[in-house]
Amino acid sequence: MFKKIAFVLLALVAPMAAFAADGSSDTGSLKEFGLALGAGLAIGIAAAGGGIGQGLVGGAALEGIARNPGASDKIFTPMIIGLALIESLVIYALLIAFMLFNKIG
């Protein structure tokens, strides 16, 4: 359990070194850190949530097809639509992450 907590803390602190200031004490560095953290969290949480959602949708669809193979045509189309909607939300989060990242420079 301690290793997992240490890994999460290290993952949250690592972007600080990448966006460290060059010695000048400007107040924009905290803003840049917040934008970088927001961009990273946006895409990370969206990808994790999208992966979990797609796994649940795919599993439920395959279970439904396994129980009733005759209904595979009626299950397949809504499954593809659901997967496309989930993926569109992840792509939207990627767009938000790019917009936040562009505000850093």
C-alpha cells in the first residue's frame, strides 16, 4: 500500500521538475504548474474512465451475445454507438488538455 501511495505522489511531483523556473521568482510558475497538472489529469482520468467504460460495454455486449446468439445484430449496433460516444468524450478531454498545454508557453 505504501508503494502505491509513494508512486502516486512521485507521479504528481515529477511535472514540477519539468516546469521548474530558471531562477527567476515570477508568479507565473504556479499558474503554469496548475495548467500542466490540469492537462495531465484531464487526459489521464479521461483515458482511465474511457477504458473502464469501454471494457464494461464490450463485456456486457459479449455476455448478451453469448446468452442469445440470435440477437447479435441487435446488440452489435448499439454497442458500437456506445463505444463511439465513450471515445468521443476521451478525445474531447484530449482537446482540453491540448488547450491547457498551449496556455503554458
